[in-house]
Amino acid sequence: MMSSDAGVAARSAPLGPDDPHELGSYTLLGKLGQGGMGMVYLGRSGKGRLVAIKVIRNEAVGNPEFRARFRLEAETARRVARVCTAEVLDADPDAEWPYLVTEFIEGETLARYVQRNGPLADANLEQLAVGVAAALTAIHSAGIVHRDLKPANVILSPFGPRVIDFGIARAVDAGSNLTGDLQQLGTPAFMSPEQIESRPITSAVDIWAWGGLVAFAATGHYPFGEASAQVLLYRALHEEPQLDDVDPALRPIVWHAMRKDPSTRPSAQQLMLRLLGDPSGTGPDAAAAVNPQDVTNVLQGWKLPVPGPGAPATGTPATGSTGPHGAGFPAPAAAPVSSGYTVDQDAPTRLPASAGGPGGPGGGGADGPGRQGGTGRSRNRTPLLVGGGVVVVGAILAGVFALSAGGDGGSGTDAANPATVSGAPATSTQSAQSAAFTLPRAAQPLGKDTLVYASNRNGNYDLFTGQVTDNGPLANDKPIVTGPDQEMLPAISSDRKTIVYFKKGSPNTLQAIAADGSGKPVQLFTLGPAAKLTIADDARPSLSPDGGFLVIRSTTDQTGTLNPGLYVVKLDGSSVRRLNAKPQATDPAWSPDGERIAYWSNSTGGNRGFIVVIPTQPDAQPTPITQDQGNGDSDPVWSPDSRKIAFTRAKNGDLEIFEMNSDGTDARQLTRVRGDDQDPAYAPDGRIAFSGQRNPTNPDDRQLYVLNPDDLNDGDRKLTTTGGFNGHARWNAG
């Protein structure tokens, strides 16, 4: 249960006579703390959402360089994927009190937690190391250097560590001309030698601070001991960090991160490789990239030990909340404003739907000019430190859902009311629609051996479900949508209780129905900006794993203007965002981990082309993972673990089913029978169903088949026996 607004406000320090009580449309409720750039306030938006508001301190407002830095921060912070960070919601650098508004996150700072409970235990320490490295990967990928990473700027939220306070981060942009004393900003115990000596600042300063932060979490003391600021700075320049008490598995990684020469430190991605046991991450020149599918989900099962009897329930107010993170809570009102912030650990916050990291490999434009290298890694690495679970490296590296940020330009959305499109406030109609909209759902989910497909056995396309058995054709084969219309191209929700499908007509529409066929179908996209979309002929929808969005091909955008392409749309129709894909892109498939969308496109037109993958975050660039080989590839679909993609490829005059790694490597042919095999669909257990036209005397005869890609010796087995078309199968979610 979320903490009440009153409870949250009670744990903040009261506003003083010199504090503002309103900033723009935000009402201030209390003070959360003070940081290097100013004061952080607890506030409430006009929609009632609790937010953290960072305000430049009064004496700095008249400093043009400081204000310029704040403006730059507000612009660049929006580029940071919300991986172990907090979403930036609003900013006004030109206000009398310039401010930045961020998502509010509940949790206790690492500084306060260690002060109360001592060093982190092994599992939590490993999760912290990977989580902070993941956050730095996202921050650095946006071209930003944090500059003040420290224990007070890491929140131990109920869902894992969150790096906060980008108050002294700025984009590494040539020509920013923000030099001089600004480069000195940092905390002495975690400042790198180059910061101390006012040498050029790069992302390596954050890697140094990461090492010091992990050492602190592991031992409970600063990497260069306890001393005055001057002594700590001297030791950082001339002595080695104190790492004797750091876990032996972590010690060499931390030591490497804290090399005096910034050029010898690893990058954030290389830290991830080292933490996951890949020796290719040992050197600064290593060209390795972290493969999202190779990372174990260190945040899954994150749970901090409950403080023992007598431990204080809250800590001191935050000083580390001056950046694009939100903030936390201070201690009881009697406690002075100091370092670190604390909140009720038993009051979970909303888990952000983004995950993030790099905006995706650059493609030089929609669908990219060609294949981008460096994403493929062996999946046989044994993690050195991290054990158990499967990583959602959507949370670690790749692409934010951030799909609550409706709008073609990736504009932000108030998560309390995600009906914002292109940065414009939601209308009351959209808000009501969002609140009232529910998908039809079956009382019981489809069994994992049940697939959905289209068949024209009755003279028109209807949707059927059937149970795949160990041998023989489908069992319990039955219709779920029938009638005079042409209803095809189904997609299954991740809870297997809803089917979304394409209804061909004039105009074409998308429909949703309970997966057992009960109740009446519901038409999607009847209100809001999605109502202006024109669903393309034979367009297959694909659902996001969280069930809140789908991706579809449309020939018009949310204004009704001709703009063919792929669109990510909120199911209630309240937000629309066009993917950065070519106009001819089609057949999108959302990965089960939520990070990427695969589709096929081409350069010259035609029925096939090459397979492309694009991260789900706004403004991400696409990466072709197969080459344009005479319009040969189409129909991509993801394996349940998001590691593989099955697709159709033209081969020797036939169409065959192929499977490859999700980065395009190791493509192998799965079918070899004469005829046209296409439309693969993975089962939850990894088997593949597909449709095949293998009757040379009847070109209209298309049947469903199933094969096991891990044991091709068994060949494929026929699943349907009715005449006519049987295809468009979907077995797994998507």
C-alpha cells in the first residue's frame, strides 16, 4: 500500500518563512533536503501526484552560468532512460525560482541504511553493484556525467537501488563552456583525481565513484578512510583505496574502477561484463557490449533485511536529492536537515515501466543503413558474482517502455494520468476513457498448450483455438470469433486471458475479446488520438508484456495526417507514438522482456525484406539484424526468453522457417520441405508453430505445423486437417 500523502508530508521538514509555497502548478508540502545545487521540496502536482521539486538555491539564481547549467540539466535529464533512476516530469529554468520536477521514489539512502544497519549482505551488495552500474550505463548513454555519485545519492527502493541527484550532472557536449569551478563539484570522499585537479571531466569520474560507493557498501567506511576533506583529497591523489575488507570477488573490479588514470578505468558496460563474469570487460579498450539476454536479473528478489529491534524507523532528511531523481523523506521533524534521505521501507512505490539504457544502436535514420555490430555475446558465460533469477535487462540496459510517455517526440507523461500525447495535457474525455477502459478477459487463461489461429473454413476468416498434443492434430479445436467479417492476425496478452485481433473492413479495426470467446468483442481506438489512426490492411498487432500498449502499422498518425509506419499506442487510445521506422515497416513483434520490437522492412518495396530491431524507448534508433537479400526475410517473432527470433526467409524458390539469435547471428534453417512455410509462432516452451502451403495441386490449401527447434530430427507435425487456409497462429504472448 502506498504511503498516504499526509504520512509522507509528516516525514518532511516544514516549510520555512523563506521557502516558496507554490511553484508553477505545484503545491509545496515540505522540505526533503538540501543538496549541492539547492533545496529539494516535496510537492503535489495539479493532478494530485506527489513529486520531488529541486530548486536552485537563492544565492545562485542570479549567476548566469549556474542558470545555464540548470537549463542544460533540464534538457539532458529527459534523455536518461529510467533504469534505476527517476523520471523527469517537468522543469522551468526561467522561473524566478528555477526548478526541476521528478518522479517521487520512496526508499532509504544507502548512506543512511549502512549507518543504521552496517554493510550490505552479499546478495544485496551484488545487486547494488550491478544496479548502479546499470544506472550509469543509462546516464552515460544519454551523454551525461553524474559527477556526484555517492551513498546519499543511491536510494534503496523496494524494487532495487535507484541512482538519484543529477543536480551536478551535465551533458558532455562540446561548446557548453561550463568550466572552471563547476568541474570541482562533487563530494570529497568520492571525488576522482581528475576532479580534484580540475582536469577534463569524463564519465570515468562516475566509474571511480562507483568503486568508492561499492567499497563503502561492502565495508561501512569510505574508500580513503575518515578524515578532513583536504586529507581525503590528498589520499585520493596519492594513495590506494582501502579495499582489504571488500569481498574478494568484488575487490579486483573495484580496484580497477579506482585507477588514478581515468583512461585505464572500465566503462559502465565493461563493469557489467566484469560483474557478470565475462573477462572481456577487463580492459578499457575491450569492444564488448553487454548482451541483455546474458544478464541475470539481480534485482529480482531484491529485499533488504528488516532493521532489528530498537533501530530507528526513519532517518534524516535528504541532501542528495537535487537532480533528476525525485527525492526521499527526512527523519522526524526534530532531526536536523543533513545528508541522506529516508522513507518507510514498507511502503512500496510504483515500479517505473521503463527500463533503460542506451537509446539503441545508431542506425543513421529509420531502419538504419545497415547492420550495427557489437551486440552479440556468448550465452554460456557463468556469472562471477550474480546468481539466481533471470535478468530483466530492460531494467539494465535497453529500452524503456517509457511508453506512458505518449507522443511522437517522446514527450513525458504524468504517470498518475498517462493520457498525455505529444506533451499536451490530457483532455477530460481522454482521462475518463483511461480510467474506464478495461480489456475483456477470460475467467481462466488459455492453457500453455493452446494456440490461436485464423481459418477460412467457413468462407470467411474466423478465429479458432486448439490444443497442441504430443501427437496428432489439434485437440479441442473450436471457434472463438465467427461471423461474416474477416477476422485474423490474433495476438495473445501476457496473462493469456485476452486476444486482440485485426478485423478487415472499411475501415479496418482492432478488436479485443476474452480468450475463451465469451462476451462480445470490444473495438479498440474509438476515442482519443488513436481514433485518427488508419489501421493498415492486414496489420498484425503485438501487445506489450505489461498489457497496456500495442504496436501496430497505421497509414496515418494521431492527427489523421498521412504518415505510414509503426505506432505504439495505449490500449485505451489515449496516447500514440510513431516508431523511428521506415514507412514500409510492418509485422511488428514486441519482445517478451519488453525491451525491443522486431519488424521487417525493405528498401525497394515488396512482400519481404530484412529484419529490424528497435528499442521500445522514445526516439530510439532501429538496427537491421539481417541484410536486404532480395526481399527475402519477413514475419519475425520472439522466443519466450527474448534470446531468439524466428522468421520467414526465401530460399531456393521456397519460403522456409529460420531461427537466429536476437542480434542476427547464427541464423539456421528449420524447415526444408518443398512449399511455402511462413508465420512462425513460438510456444511458451520454445516449440514453433507455423503455416505451410505444401499441396502442389491446391495452392489455397494452407495448414498448421509444429516443430521443435532443439530437435529437428523429429521433423514437423501437421496440426490441422481442414481444407482451405489455416494460419496466422499465435501461441505465446504478443
